[in-house]
Amino acid sequence: MRTLRDIDELRSTLRAYRQRGQRIALVPTMGNLHAGHLALVTCARQHADIVVASLFVNPMQFGPGEDLDGYPRTFSADQAQLTEAGCDVLFAPAVSTLYPNGLDAQTRVHVPEVGEGLCGGSRPGHFDGVSTVVSMLFNLVQPDIACFGEKDYQQLAVIRKLVRDLHMPIEIIGVPIVRAEDGLALSSRNGYLSSEERATAPALYRTLCVLRDALERGEPIETIIHQGKTALYDAGFTPDYLELRDATLAPVSPTTRHAVLLAAATLGPARLIDNLSVQLPATTATGQ
Ligand code: AMP
């Protein structure tokens, strides 16, 4: 695996692959890799000849007071894992390489509607930061496909809209959530949890499963969401949001069958997110 930090070097390396007619896949990450990230690399391998992973802790997507400085940085271990997973190129630019004029002077990409509410509501500017850096990476790598995790469901929806609206010829592939044995969605931020909090954390997934089952039995959405928030508080979380949306993140309507239950909740120092798909029966009352 080649590790590249420089834009010109990245472009010339990828140009050579492209001239040989090889299909390129991109897997954007912020590092501190775990099996969830590696599932994206495996997926990328299956769809392309050349796999490029990027590792960039993007300051633009962190709000004031968020964990930019403390975000886990484990570069050598990440490099080893990517090599092992069969990645061909690791692009790991410095902040000054992607934002040479600083963040304030940087052109930004804003994806309306789907980026509003949910994580976009609690983290103002977050998806502008994500959309800007992903647009930049798409422009630099010009991949045929790019893989993103369904764990960050709203992010995936934002990227799909970004690519559609800007007519980028890139196929976006969503990869199912990789979980620990106890159900907790793997996340770099799980490392912030104490051992006691780590033992509590799977209650988020368990709660979503209980709520999904109730929704699939046709119980009223409003009641179930209320019960879910109470259950999260009782387990020790501070819920940020718990919402049922349709699969495109539009509000559920009486005709919605394929829905998604999305949650974000704080547990000690960590803000955890998770989601589950829900098949609504025809009888569900949709008031939320
Ligand atoms: P991050 O490094 O947290 O920015 O994540 C990079 C990519 O990995 C994003 O597309 C995430 O959605 C994806 N990802 C993170 N955790 C998981 C997981 N547990 N399962 C599947 N994909 C994940």
C-alpha cells in the first residue's frame, strides 16, 4: 500500500491506474479504524480494481466544544490494518493541504433538506463540513464508486443527494452497520467510554430493537417514541433525538412501509448514534 500526503502525487498515481482502465473505489475515514471501516474496504475491493482510503480528521465538521483535539489518532495501526485489508492507496493529507487558506476562507458545500434536523439539527454546520471535504475528496480521487457506512445514515443520505445534485458520476454504496457481539455499533468514539459506560452502551441498540418490534406490530409511533426516550433516560443516556423517518429521511406518512428509526444519545463523554430499519404494517398511526 502506498501512503500519499500530497495532492499532485495522489493525482499522478491515480491517473496511471485510470489510464490502465482500472476502476477506483474511495473509502473516506477519519482513522482510528475498526471492523466497521474495514467492512467498507472489503466492499470497495469487491466493486473496484483499486481501493483508495482517505484518513483525515476534518476540522470543518467539528463544532466548537466538540472533540476535534481529543479525537483518537492512531496512524501506524490504521496503516497496518489498511495494508492487511488489501487497500492500495492511503491518502492522508495535512489540514494545511486541504485547507491552505484556513477554514474561514474555504468554499463550502451545503446540502439542503436532508442535512437538516437529526444530527444536522444538533450539530450546526456538521454536514457542510462533511459535504465540503467529501466533495474535495471526490474531486481529487475521481472514484467510480465510494463506500459509506449505514451507521451514519443521515451522512449517507447527504452524500447521495450531493452526488445527484452536482451530477457527479460516482456510485455511492451503503454498507450495513458492523456491531460488537453485544450489539453496540462500532465507533471510534466508543473508546471514550469507561468500562461501566461501555457495559451500558448496548442498551441503545437493545432499545431500538424493542421499539422496532413494537412498531412492526403496529403500535402507535408517538407512544413508542415516547417510551423509547424514557427507556434511554432510564438506562443512563441523555437522548439527543429519537425519530422514525421514511428511508429517504422524509417524515413518515400513512403510506410509508419502509422506515428507519434513528437515535443519537450521550453517554458520559460519548455521543453515540445508531439506527435500525423498520417495516411498518399498513395499520400504523403516523402522528409523531
Ligand atoms: P469515520 O471514520 O467515523 O468518519 O467513519 C468513516 C466511515 O466508516 C463512514 O462512512 C462511517 O459511516 C463508516 N463506519 C463507521 N462505523 C461503522 C460501523 N460500525 N459499521 C459500518 N460503517 C461504519
